[in-house]
Amino acid sequence: MASARIRLGVIGAGTMGSQHARNARRFVSACELAALQDLDRGRAERLAAELGGANGADGPAVLSSPEELIASSAVDAVLVAAPDAFHAELVLACLAAGKAVLCEKPLASSPEEALRLVEAEAGAGRRLVSLGFQRRFDPAHAALKALADSGALGRPLLWKGVHRNAKAAYDSSGAFILANSAGHDIDSSRWLLGAEVAEVSVRGLRSREELPESSRDLLLVQMIMADGRLASAELFVSADYGYEVSAELVGQRGSAATAQPDRVCLRSSGFRGSPVTSDWTAPFQEAYLAELAAWIETLRDGRVFPGASAWDGYAALAVSAAAAASLAEGKPRAVALVGKPRIYSN
Ligand SMILES: NC(=O)c1ccc[n+]([C@@H]2O[C@H](COP(=O)([O-])OP(=O)(O)OC[C@H]3O[C@@H](n4cnc5c(N)ncnc54)[C@H](O)[C@@H]3O)[C@@H](O)[C@H]2O)c1
């Protein structure tokens, strides 16, 4: 594949699929956006038209099914942005076709399902699956990682995360939030501390009466890493005022925290500060683009993707499942992982 443009097919043309397709078409020169597919064909056609395509023109073709897109000889690599429930079967189909796939998080619907993907990839003996934990490409998180690795903080001892949405996008039950949203925070803690999670403990509450009785839209997740270090995340999916993600590392000799990219300072009516958006796609646009560009470049150059792998997706889901059990039972839960296959050791 060296030096040729990678021909990309995108499955799912909703919020995330559209953002990735626009990034691929407009900003990633090593990539050719070759095909789009969505269960709602009209949605894929509108996106293709926006991006100068739809069959015949200079832009993406619209294909009829995920199977057709994955099998297409005009598609080298696949980006999966369909809903969570379809991820495992689509990734498995890409593995069977021998095509590289960047799957939006979560990797699958359960750790057991994710493990089947890990085993299939390890069995094939080469890394084809990459996962969209885009914080690893966010400039602020990457700076935090570089500081941790430089030794400037001494040994990092504690990771603290805050993850707030203005309104629950899909579902405000604790189990759903822990599987769908908390994956980012679990991955952040594993990546920034460089260790697996050994135990997790979760408490949650329903923040307002208008939410269903079963809602647990404010969650506190505490984790103990395999080497005894600590991590904690607050997830609040109906925080009302806006969308915000932050992380702090506390080390033996200092601490460092990310700052949202506050591009303007507003002064008005006795107030000085920065507006907070409720659009969750905006603060991470730079990260989504950097992730996609890095993935495409590694495919083109035959290198291993520096972002999250199928193993990271499996590990995150194992912690999510233990976290959901902890929330239901009101007590800490151990996290048990299988041995890590050698293809994930670098
Ligand atoms: N990395 C992140 O920060 C981030 C943020 C939000 C969502 N996500 C993930 O991205 C994925 C998509 O989320 P979204 O917010 O774009 O959802 P969305 O509802 O906006 O879009 C999903 C699209 O997939 C289509 N679709 C449904 N079933 C399909 C199928 N079987 N095959 C093909 N297309 C199908 C739908 O018609 C829709 O257009 C989810 O898995 C979600 O968890 C990731």
C-alpha cells in the first residue's frame, strides 16, 4: 500500500460517520473517501452529495449494505460509525475480509463479544483493528501523556477525570453510560497511567425527578490499577450547562491538568470567562482529525496504529461490565482480563 492513497469506506452516516467522512474528504490528503453506507440510504446520499459524490461524480459512492462496502474492491479500509450494537459483527466481517477497520467505541456490546474479536485478530496474526478512543489524539491529553512520560511529575499516582454532557444523548441508565461513555474515561486512565484496572467501585444517583426512576445519570467511578495506583472519574450526562471533559494526573512531584481549548474570553455584565458549548462533537474535532490522519498514514506506510487497539477495547469493556455490576450491587468488583496476546505487546 506504500504511497498510494487509502480508499476509505464509512459505515454509518450519522453524527460521527459524517464528521469522519468530512474530515477524510476535506483534510486527509493520504485518504480517498471512496464509499458511504447507512441503513437510512437517504442520509448517506445527502452526505455523499455534500462531499461532491454519489455515483459517478468525484466523491464517495453510496453502497447498499455493510457487506457490499466491506467486500468492495474499491475500498481498502473501513470506518465503522454505526450504533454500538453493530460494531462487533462489522469488525468481524472486516477481519474475515482482511481489511483494516477503525471502529468507533465501544468495540462491542460486552467483554465476551470483544474477546472474540481479540482472539480472531490474534489468530490472524496481524493488527487490523483500531478503536476510536480519540482522546489519545487530543492535544491537551497528549501533552498530559508527554508530561507523565517525561518524569516531570515524578511517578504519576492518581488520574482524575471529569466527563459532563449537557443532556443524555441516548440513555441515562447507569449500565448504558458505563458501557458507552465511560469507556473514554477508563481508556484515559489506563493509557495515562500505563496500567490495567484491577478493581472498580461505582456509586450513582438520579439528578432530577423528570428522569426515569432507573436513571443513574451522575456516576462516580473509582478504580484501583493492577499496581495499586488510583483513578477516579465523575460522569454526569445531564449537567445542563454544557459539554466538558477534563483530566488531571497527580504525581509524586507535581500535578498537571488538561484545559479545554478556551479560544475566547468573554467580558460582559460583571462576568469574565469562556463560554461552554453543549455540542460534544466540537471540542474533539482536532482529535478526531488527528486520529483519522494517523490511522490512514499508518495504513499507507505499513506501521502499527499508535492509538487504541482491539485489546484496549476489550479491556475497557471488561472494566465497564465490572463497573455496572458494582453499581447494581453497591460494592467493589474485581476486573479479570485474559492474558494479553503477543500481537498487542508493542
Ligand atoms: N468517539 C466519540 O467521541 C463518539 C461520540 C459519539 C458517538 N460515538 C459512537 O459512534 C457511533 C455512532 O454514533 P452517532 O452519535 O453518530 O449515532 P447516530 O445515530 O447519529 O448515527 C448512527 C447512524 O448509523 C446508521 N445505522 C444504524 N444501523 C446501521 C447498520 N446496521 N448499518 C449501517 N448504518 C446503520 C443510522 O441510520 C445512523 O445514520 C456509536 O457507536 C457511538 O457510541 C463515538
